[in-house]
Amino acid sequence: MITTAQSGAILSVTPSSLLVSLVETLDALPELFCSPCRGQRGRPRIYDNTLFLKALVIMVVRRLTSPNELWHVLHQPTPEMTTLRSLLTCQGRFPCRRTWERRLALLPDTLPAQIAVLGRALVEKLDPFADSGRAVALDSTLLRAFGGFVWHKKDKQQGVVPHSGIDIQAGWTKSGHHGWVYGWKLHLGVSCGEVWIPLTARLTCANCADNEVALALVDELPFQVRFVLGDTHYNASNVRERCSLGGQTLVASGYGAYPRPQDALNSKEVRSLFHKLRSITIENFNQQFKTLFDAHRPVPTKGYARTKNWGLGAVMTYQLLLFHRWKHNLPLRTGLKYSLKAT
């Protein structure tokens, strides 16, 4: 805080917080966050979709899990909340609690498209492929269900929910590293290179196949991408065909020996280089992302819609954080955790 004495009065100037800056970024890029067209009759909406994207960023950063929590936090008499309320006001009106509930419940279906649009904008501004190959790494990371509660198969078959904390919309999957996990999958496409930019994302139940979700991820990749890197789960004909349609080459690991080197791409040395690049990119990004948003622990939300809002909202917040640090000439790979914790 800076204070200046003038005629016996004290003038206080408080610099904008990171949370306020992230919310203001959405206003600085209005062309990227337009409201979806409403295909139904009725009263026109007063508040556009951008206002609720701002609210979602606040919920992710402040770890708020419900519209009710958001409404009460925004009404706290602090300078930061006063500023945020002004940024969430439209035509002199502030949404009521019921409006927050209804409109935040509509966000999950719009978030993948918003993430893809913002990802393409970040590629244009940050140019991550200038000094590296134009490659994107695909992967899914597991998120444990709310409270760490699990719904065992025998109880599910009988329709018995032994604990009220169990999220019945989550699913089971088996990970080679974590074993059996009950929860969700966050599917990501991340740029390889000096900066890791999440370009596309989906959140599904843990039992969804990676190669099926990959089709939507590949469709949303920027046109600059030429190589799509994946593990054995993406080594499928449907993913390979979809990449070919977009002019990309799928490089995915498989079982058994490497194929004979009919061309340079199929040689062991080249494919090993691609696999190492993918591992360095996506494994480190997943760890950084989970550390930033405390995702090593069970998710803080219950139900598919709220968990999708939280997971994809965290991805969008990461993108906005990258944009903020690029704008202020700050490192794009280091210091993110402490910057976010300081909000």
C-alpha cells in the first residue's frame, strides 16, 4: 500500500490483486468470451456468459464449491471483494443468488469451447512452437472422487449407497501407477516446448476410454500442430484417422518391438525422442497443475456438473494465469504456485 500526505489527508492506493487481474483479463479479451447463442424464446438475458466465467475463476482460486459460498464471500466488506462485485455488475445490477445457481449450472457444456478458443489465442501470443517442434501431448490424469469415498461394485449392483458422501456419478478405473481409483478423468492436450499451454480439455468419469475422448481433443487443436503425441491408450485406428483428417501425425507408443524403419518417423531413435518429449511435457504439467489446484487430494465438489465446472474452470484459470504472466514479462514455467497461493 502506498500512502501520500496531502493537506493533512492520507491517500491510499492499493495495487490490484492477482485475482482481480485474472478476472479483468476476461474483460480485456471480449472477443474470446462471447455468450453462446440462445436458441429459445423468452425473456432476454441481462447477464452475458462472461460474467459467470469470472465468477468461476473466483471460485477456483478461492476454493469455493457452491454458488451459495460464492454469494456470501462476494458480499464481505473487503476492498478486494468490493472490486470484484463491481466487475460482476451488469447495467448496475448484481445477480441474485438464484441467478448464480442457474447460470453456473449451464457453464459446464460451454467450457471446453472456451478453453480451446483461449488456447489458440495463447498460441498466437506466446508462440510456443517458435523454438521447438509443433507437437501436442495428450493424456488423462485421474482425480479422486469427493471425500475419497468409493462406491463398491457390489453395492452399486444392488443400488445401495452406504454413505451419503459417495458421489454416485463417478466411475472406476485402474491405473498402472495408482491402482484402482474411483473418480474422474481430466483429459488434456498440452503444447510441447518451453511453455506448457493447455489447448484443449475434457472431464469425464474415470471409466471413459481415452481414445474415444481423444477425438474431440484433436478436433480442437490449433492449425499449427503437426504431431500428436500419446501413450498406448491413444494408439487406436480412430485416433489415427482423425489426426490424418486434420493434417497431423499421431505418434503413440505400443506393445512389442518397434516397426521396421520404412521411413524416418518409424525409426526407433526418432520415436524414442517423441516419447521422451511427451513424457517430459505431460507428466510435469500434470504434477504442476495438481499442485496449483490441490488436485492430489480428492476433488472438492460432488456431482458431474459441479466437478466439471471445477476441473475445467481450473484449466481456464491456468490459461489466464499464463496470459497474465506473459503480459507482465514474468516466467511462464516457474513461480506459478507461489503467485497463485499469494492471492
